[in-house]
Amino acid sequence: MKIRVLLLLLLLLPISQLQAVLLTLSQPRITAGEQLELLVESRSSRVIEPQLEIPVSWQAHWSVVEQTHQVQQTARGDFQHRWLLLLQHQQADSITRRLLLPPLRVDSRPSQAFEVLLEAARPRVSSVVPPASRPLEVRQRVDFSEAYVGQTLIYELLIRYQGYPIEPRLSQLDVKGGNAREWGDGREQGFNQRGVSWQEARWHHLIQLHDTDAEILPRYFSTRLNLPGQSDSQRHEAEVAAVKLNVRPIPTEWPATDAWLPALGVQLKAEIVELPRRVYQGQPLELLLQLDVVGQQARNLPQFMSLQHPGWRIERLTEELQDRRVDGFLVGSLKQRLLLYPLQAGKSTLPELVLPWWDVREHQAKTSRATLPSLDVLPVSPASNPALFSVDPVEAVNQTSQQQSRWFWWLLLLVGGVLLSAALWFWRAWLIRQLHNTFKKPPQNPLPPLNP
């Protein structure tokens, strides 16, 4: 419940990349007593290394084996700081449990909470992740191993290698019981670990689940590597095992008439853009809807297209979809514009927006609402102002554009008049100065002294 409230508060505040501190774990679960790699990312307006503060409570569970820092200037002019922490778990006899620790801080700015699943140590038959001595490593992870049908997961593939790759080959991402699409352009960076130079490449996909029997199939990567100190390149191969997903079906108590929307949190806002003092019958009003859903991609969000209400005519104008990442969570956003036409005079109430959704953490149905204000609509007859009854969405946008264009030309004429007046004043001053120099009397010789 606390996590959901925090996410909703984050959506209400403007997200600044200069204030975000992001934690990325190399894997969502580890065996007790093993090591874990943690990537810390933050942006700053300064190139100097910010202060990284690790909470004291972490020392009871983890010790920092190695810490490296990198900085890179972005296209926007600020600086991206990255820290790679190698953590050693201190309790090898721990039972299987979920470990939740407070966030670390970068210049007093907190990150998201540090959460990892600890599994009790057991004899290993084989190791999925290659040992660190190998020059090629491949890892994969998803943000949630338990989900619902219709939920969207973030999939990450991590490839680390030494030297220069030649003829790389990577198998496609194949998901049983779901479909995947690439998200973003990926990123690549270099780092140094125990005196060895590595290159690291990351790719992200969005996985849409549509069946309870869901599984991420194994992936393979091979390449020839030119390693330092070797004259000939050798082919190296790596494999990641399949990931079985625990997918729940659509609950039986969910109404069949409602669109299915599983999510971690929902924020719905609605407002009338530039509400006039007086609203007349037939006058178009622009309604702006903003919907943010945590844990769902934008293409799956319901759009408010079929709104119907007595006394109002409602038409679509524009829709804008966006997928972004907030503190490691997927947030799908929908920005929709509608035109509302009051058809009757008098006191009129706009329709309330209601969006049912399913909380995947609390496993229960919830509803988000957006209430619009009541309006006093003044009567206007068609004979006195027929234009109000013939406005369509395209004409409403054109009228707004024409009004803005008229203001722009009036402002341009005003600035041009001021500049022309200033030029005429300087020209007049120069002309007067020239005339004065032309007609002034020639200088006379000074009188001799009285007593030479």
C-alpha cells in the first residue's frame, strides 16, 4: 500500500532527470552468501563526483567489496554519474526471504528501496551465469516474476565481454504465452573490475502476457573476441536459461462489462482548458484528460471515446501515448483532448469519469475517478449567433490558431513601430547636428593681451 501511494505521489510531481536516483540490480534474487552487483545512476549539473551515502543498516547484510565511479556528459549539457557496487552478502545461513532495505542517497536525494529475494543456500547442480574468469557473460531479468494476464513486464538483457567482438550472434527473444517488443535503443558502457576492462551492453523489451502458461525461452549469444595479448580471435558462447513466470488469470469477480486493466497504481486527472467566465449554449469547451498507469504500457490504456451524457455532445480531438520509466517501474501515459458542447441552458453537470482497475499487489478491484465542475450555461438562440451551433473540432482548433496569429501580427507591428520611431529620432538628431555644423560662425582669433 505504501509503495502504491509513493508511486502516485511521484506521478503528481514533475519528474526531473537531475533529481532521479536509480538502482539497478544485476539479478532479482541471489543465494545467501553470494555476491550481487548494484548499479547506481544519477544526473547532476556538476562534473565532480556527488556524495554517495550508503545507509548504516546495510552493513548488517552487505559489505562493499568494490566500488567504481564513472561520469559522462549528456547531450543536454548535464552529467550522468554511475557507480558500480560489488556487494557481498554476510549471512550465508539465511533462510529464504525477501530482504527490503532503505534507499541510499546521492547528495541527499533518495533512490528507490533496495529489494532482493534471498534464497537459502543449497547444493548447485550447474551454474547458469558463467564464472567471472570467462571473457563473456550473458544475464537476463524481469521486474516481476509473478503477474496477471494482461500485465506488462520489463525485460532486460545484459551482455558483458572483454576485448573487441567480431561476428556477434544473438538469438531472438521468444516468450511462450506472451509477446514482446523492443523498448528504447539500448545502451553500452565500459567499466573496470579488479583490473580487467569490460564492455557492458543492455537492451530492454516490454513483455505483454496473455496466457497463464508463460515462460521466457532460453537465449544464446556467441561472438569472436580479440582479447589483449592474443594474436588470433576465438569464438565464445554463452546461454541464459529459461525463466518460468507465475501468471494469474483474470479474477472471476471482475465484471465482464469492464475493460481489464491490471496495474500497480493509477492516477486520473481531468480539467477544462481555459474555462471562460460565461458558457453559452452550443459553445465548445476543451477537456484535457491525463491518465498515468504504473505497471502497464500506454497502448493498453482505455481511451474515453464513447462518453455520453444527457445535455452534452462530446467529440474526440487528439490522443497522445507515452511509455516512460520512473524509479525502475514502467509508467504508461495517455493524454487525451475532447470537445464538449452544452446543448441545454441552465445548471448543467459534466459527466464523471470512472476507471475501474485491478491492483496486482493487493489483489483487489479499485476505481479511479475524476469529477468535473458544474456549469451555468447561458441560452443563445441560433438567430443571434448561429456560429456557435456550427462549430466542429477542426474549426475550433482553426479559430484558436487564427486568434493566436492575429495577436502575433499585432505584436510584430507594435515592435516595428517602436523601432521605426527610434530610427527617425536618431536620424532627426543627426540632421540637426549637421545643420548646426554648417551654419555656425567661424572661430575668431583671441584678443592680444592688454600689457604686451
